[in-house]
Amino acid sequence: MEFTVGQIAEVLHGAVEGDATQRIDRLAKIEEGQAGSLSFLANLKYEHHLYTTGATAVIVSRTLELRQPTSAALIRVDDPYTSFTTLLEFYQQATRTGKRGVEEPAYMAASARIGENHYRGAFSYIGENCEIGQDVVIFPHVFIGDRVKIGDGTILYAGAKVYAETVIGSRCTIHAGAVIGSDGFGFAPQPDGSYRTIPQIGNVVLEDNVSVGANATIDCATMGSTIIREGAKVDNLVQIAHNVEIGRHTVVAAQTGISGSTKIGDFCVLAGQTGIAGHLSLANRTTVTAQSGVGKSIKEEGILLQGSPAFMLRDSLRANAIFRHLPEVERRLTQLERNQSATEKP
């Protein structure tokens, strides 16, 4: 695929500085740009590459003030990062999901229904009474259980497993090895010390534009639904337990674990390796920093948490600063005690 700088600018609602007739046939990082490539500059710590890059064009902010001339044409936009993301989405759709048709062997139950322009890879399985929309891409070795519903334009990568009764919205992405709808961790302790399995009869609901990373697991509800709201992004190796609710446009980074029946608000950020205890609620726009453990509900919006157990970021930073000086504080305290003892001697 090849486009002119001017055509790309028009798609991004940007303005061109330089030769708009030059042709672009690939995307590249700004430090690796070559003739025919398009790059972007969103972080100013990489600005020095703008003046040396070999890229034909670079997407930059409308407000960027140049410190020296550039050989690359500039496409000025409101938000370079978002604009470049738009191009990456277009490129991905054109190159990765252009597959259509059915590879053999692939199985789909006679009672299942699937829309037009779909792709089913070899060894994929679709169970009874499934309802699958248009433009759905199902890569090889995907398992889709009975009575699953999947919306238009959703992609399921190789080896994803979707248990029965799961509901997946439109334009979702389920990456390789993800498991959606496995049993919640429900066991009733018995008088003899053994555990009795509690049947998990609920399901999982993923709303539109949800992304689930590779080898992530989302458990079905004991009753009702485990719900991942619109636009939420779940990273690789995340565990989401039964009856959890993840709010709209919340992001959950790798190796995070969320215990059962916890409610995460909208626009929250859970950084890598965070742990959230069960039956809690986190208000909208809560941010939990990496390796933090949250053991109580957060009711105020916009709070930043850090530590294990996690507490307010500003308090955590102050406590860490004091902690680093504890050896010196101990030495001074010991010296004060010695001086006090010396003055008390007859």
C-alpha cells in the first residue's frame, strides 16, 4: 500500500509542511526512519531524532517549535500519538485480518450462525446455538463453546478459549491463549477440612471494543455475570476472578490479579503485578502503581495508590523517603541516648 503525504494528512485532519506529493509505503520509528517511511514524534525527549531521521514524513504536534530545519515533511496534528495509532489500526486491519473464508478442517455446529465476510482457521471449533456477527476473524485452534454470542468485527487469535454462554461485543480482540469463562475459584470448606466445589453457573460479558491479552483468564460468575465494560484493556497474564466488574476504558497491566466480586471504576489504571482483594470497589480514575496491593475500597475519584498494602501515593513517597534515612535516624537516636545517659550520671 502506498499513499502520498498529503493523503495521509487529509485522513488525520493534519496540515503538511514540505512536499505533500512524496509517497509513503511503510511505518517506522523515528530513529529508524528511511526513505518512504512515516514516523511520529510524541515524546520530546526524542526530538533530536526529528532533525536526523531518514523518514520521508513525520507526524508532529501543531504546537511544536522547530529548533532547526528538517529534511522530512511534517504532518502537524493535534495529538501525534493518537494520529499514529489511527494509522497503525488501519495498517493492522489491512494486513493481519484480511483473511476470509474457511480453512479445513474446521467445525461449526449446524445450529450455530455466523455473519458474512468471516474467517475460520483450521481446527477451530464453534459449538451449538452460537450467534456470531459479520467480519469476525477466528484463527486456528480457537474454541468457542455452546450458546456464545460474538459481535461484528471481533478477532480471536490462535488458541483462545471461550466457554459456553459468554457474550463478546463488537470490535473486541482476544489474544492467543486467553481463556474467557473458566470456573470461578469457588470452594466451600467442609468440617473435615476438605473443600466442596461451588457450581459456577454465571457467565462473562465483554462489551464493545474490549481487548484481552495473551494467556489472560477471566472467570465466569458464580451467578450473574463477570463484566468487562466498553473499551477496557486487559494485558497479558491477568487474572480476573468471578463476578468482577471492570469499568469503561480501564486498563489492567500484566500479572495483575483481581479477586472475586470487586468493582473497578471507569478510566482506572492498574499497573503491572498489582493485587486487588475481593469484594472491594475502586472509584473512577483510580490509579494503582506497580506491585501494589489494595485491601480496602477507594471511594474518592482520581486517587493514586502505591505500596503493599497500598495507600495514598503522596504519603507512600514520603514514607519511602523516611525509610531510606532510617539507619541515619537510628544512629542519631542512639547517640542522643548515650549523651542523655552521660549527663544523668552523678
